[in-house]
Amino acid sequence: MNIQQMKYVVAVANNGSFREAAKKLFITQPSLSNGIRELEEEIGVTLFIRTNKGASLTEEGLTFLEHAEKILTQMEMIENRYQEVTKSERFSISSQHYDFLGEVMGRVIQRFKDQYKNFRVFETTTLKVIEDVKSYHSELGIIYLNSQNQSGIERYLEQANLTYDVMGSFKTHIFLGKNHPLAQQKEIQLEQLCCYPQVRFTQEGSNFAYFSEDLIENQEQETVIYTNDRGTLMNLLVETDAYASGSGVVTGFTKKEIRLVPLAESTNNKICVLYQKNKTISTIGQYFIKELKQLF
């Protein structure tokens, strides 16, 4: 049994047929079929039910796939770890959804465009930000901490062997379309929002409140709209009387399309950069951190 055979099994399972899997792997279908047949003979089980319509996993195949995916994930983590050390042409960050990231990353790209050929800015869930930095997919992660989520997040970071630096602090702001009934107020009380829909970012680990990206959770909220895309969130605010919560640090077109109104009696929130405890931050990573600190 070898890693390549495990990749074959995952490919066939994901594509539903040997023919499509072979195309994705850039190998011939006979090579793929022989590789999986040799694996089945070696371990003494049938992994796939083969029909004219495709291939589906047997019960034993499902169990094998679960173990194979875990092994391949670990292999990918090892590869990413050493690629980060040896390849200087790639810079990657993972972040919660923040409008200011484009401006900061734009400065970084202009400064390092002759040295780096690949840049990655991945906006995702809180859990995925942490997992990306843990698994070396990204050098840095961007999240917020406050009194509600800090203890839970710090426990998770400790388990992941990650630490963080605080870039700056901000008060919670309510994001509204410019025609929203509350758009002209100087500040908003939490109870004023009860009758309006709230737009929230979808999160993994929803059983753990500290993974939430949204800065407020109104227990009296009647309607909640979930999305995983910042652009969709902004469009919903413009087209409806919904609201969202955020840092109030925005750039570009967002300033023209929405209103940012401070939330009365809001807690103090901190923007933080996550990174590996025992890994030296690269030159480009240090430059990104410097630019982010200046913004705040």
C-alpha cells in the first residue's frame, strides 16, 4: 500500500467513476484501475462497486476512504510546512471577512511583486482561519478577539500551537444601507435592531459561540440571514433594511454604499494576527503586519 494508491481511491470516490478520476489525475484509466485492483488484492477487500454508470464505495471502501483522507491530510500538512520554508515565491493569509484587507494586501503586493509570484487572501470562517495557519496553508491569520470570545479562542490556539499579536482595537459598528431607517443616527442601541433582519456570516463549529464572526448576537432577533460571502452581505444591506456588525474600518466602494454607525456601549474588540509559535515570520509577513498596524 502506498500514498499514490490512497490518492487513487480518493479521486475515484470524489468523481464517481474511474474514467473521470483518471482525467483529473492525468493518468490512463488502465493504470488507475490496476493500481486500485492491486490495493484491493493486498488488503483483501473490495473498495468499489463497479457498474456501467460509474463506481461507488462499498462499506469497507467508506471506512478505507475515511482513514486515507486523514493520512493524506497529514501528508499535505508536512508538504506545506517545508514548502513554506523552501519556497519564497508564495505569500498567503487567511482571514475573517474584512473590507480593509484589500487595501493592506495591495500595498504588500506592490512592495513585493518582483520577489513573489503567488499571493493568496482567503476570507473564511474563524475555525478555517485557525486551521489554515496550523496546517501551513497560510503564514498568517486575521481574527478579532474580545471579552466574549477570547478565552475560548485562546484555548483552541494553544491546542493548535499558535499565538497572536494585537494589531489594534476598535468599537463595534452597525453596517446599514444608506437608506436604512437608522442610517442617520449618531449611535444605535442594541434594542433598536430587534425588528430588522441581521446578516451573519456562516460559521463552522456553530455549537461554540466563540467561533462566531459577528460582534453582536441579539437574543430578540426575529430574522437572521446567513451568508459566507462579504460581497453578498454588502448587497443585502444595500437592497434591504437588514443590518450587520463590523469593525468600522472600511475602504473603497463600501464607504459610498453603506453607513457605519457606532453601537452604544459596545465592548472593545482587538484585531489580531495569528502565526505559528515556533516559526519566524517572513520578511513579507512582517511588512504585512506593519501595514495592518498602521491602518489601525
